[in-house]
Amino acid sequence: MHLCLSSHGEVLYRDEEDFIMGFNSLALAVWDTDSRLLAEGFITTHNHKAVQTDNYKELIKRDRYTYTRYFNAKYHRQGKLGARDVFVLPVEGIHHTQVLLNYVIRQAVHHGLAATPFEYEHCSANCFFRKALGKDVNIVALKSIGEYSYLPEHKKLPSSYKMLKSGLIVREDVIDTSYVEEIYITPRNFLYQMNRITDEKVLEEQKTENKMEPVSLALVEKGVQEFDVQKALINEQGRVNHSAMTDIELCSLIDNVLLPRFLKESDYQSVYSLPVSRRNEIGNLLYMESKRFGKAKNNDLLENKTVSVAQIRRCLAL
């Protein structure tokens, strides 16, 4: 089963700590509902999960509740976070499942954030075939319960989970890597699938398996607002626009550089602390700065990178 939580109009993750808590919230929900997590990928505007579960509604509820409480408390925000409904896609069959896993793991590639899924840390790409791919390294995890962080208040770390010094629950403890490796069969096939260009054969293989709708990039991203399939297919070839500022970089600029100019020291340091009119002021400043790109004067504030209007709006929650 595929689950996708998307956020329309704001980002779900503003910094690296948010990504850590995002995965930890999912990990705890997987444990509490006795579910099986096969793969996941997080980017600022949405996340994808491939799971096997008997109670996906409870899994969604627990995951979403834990992370929303954290996010709202950190940024002094109120209300539900993300789209009203989580996009749910049932999947059956080996071919269907493998294609779903491909898209979930390669999410950052399709969105132009990385040339390969292995360089993007907020996904499960590096969990599989670790020894065969030269990634079988010792995971240095915390052992003292008192050192645990990025967990809900009064929530204990499950006995089979370890936590890295960063606060991230070890992905390999949560994801059923053995099951996923059985689907890919060999490390070579896994590498092939991670670099495979989407074509008609991907759909035809699934049609021979059962009568369910073939898993496609458009179908997997159906819950994501304004997703551009053609652009994603171009990005699939490993093209990354390094001149474009990422959402995380823009949020950092807003939160750490611009907000202090607009907030009093006694105010909470959050975009949600500002009225919409003041957020629009920051947005206009960023927009005018972006228009300087490529001209005689460099856009020093943006470190000579480009940003889009849509990006500015979601990073300011406008």
C-alpha cells in the first residue's frame, strides 16, 4: 500500500530536525500499529511511504498526530498540518510493488533534488543490499535512554529500535529490508531499478500480472499539488539544477536571517508569529532579490541562486 501526505500552501519540514522528527513519527506509528514499512522518502512538501498494514487509517492517524504536535509546538502554529486527506493507493503483485518502491525511493530524483537516490539522506535508498553495495558499516547508535531526543513526551523508544546521535531512529531497524531485497532479488537488479528510465515497458510488465491499474509516476504523485510529470521524467535522467535554492535553504534564510529583522526579541521566532501582511513584505523582498539573478548585480541575499514565487509562498506559509 502507498500512502502520501502532501501539504498545500506550506512546507511540512523547515529544517533537518523536522526531517528527523518526521521519520521518527512514522517509525513509532509503524511499531504501534504492528505494520511493516518497506520504503519511504521525505521532501519538504510531501512524503511517500510503502507499507503493509492491517490498519492504515490508524497508522496515518498516529503518524500525523505525533508530527503535527511537534511542528505546531516548535513553530507556534495551530491546526491540522498538510492536506485534508492522505492519498492512499492499494498495490498488489510483485511487479506493481517493485515499481511503487522504485518511485518512493527515487522521489528526490524526480523532484530534481539529487542525481541519484543514494545521495539523498531523507529516504531509504541506502538501507538495502548494504554489504553488496559497500555500505555495510557499523551504525553508531545511542545506548543511554537519557540521551534520546526527537520523541514525543513520555514516549519510550521500542526495544528493537536504536537511535543515532543525530536523534534519528535507525532506518534499518524500522524498514523490513529483507522483504524488500527479496522483491529486487539481487543487488544488480536493485541498482538497475534505481537508475531505470521510465518507459512503456514499466507499465506493460504490470499489466501481465493482474488487472489492477499499473503503478505510474503520475498515479503515485496524484496526491501532490501541481506535480509536473514531464519535468519529473527529465529529472529522472539525473539532472539537478544547482543554481536553484532548495526549500530547506530558503526556510533557513527566512528563519535565521530575515525573521530577526521583522520580529521583536520578545516575539516567537517563527513565520507563523507574523501577520500575513508582514510575511508578504518578506516575500516581496525575496521576489525582488530573485529578479536580480543574472544581472550586473548579484543577488547576495540568495547567494546567487534562483527561487520561484510558489517556493517563496510555501516557505512563508502564504
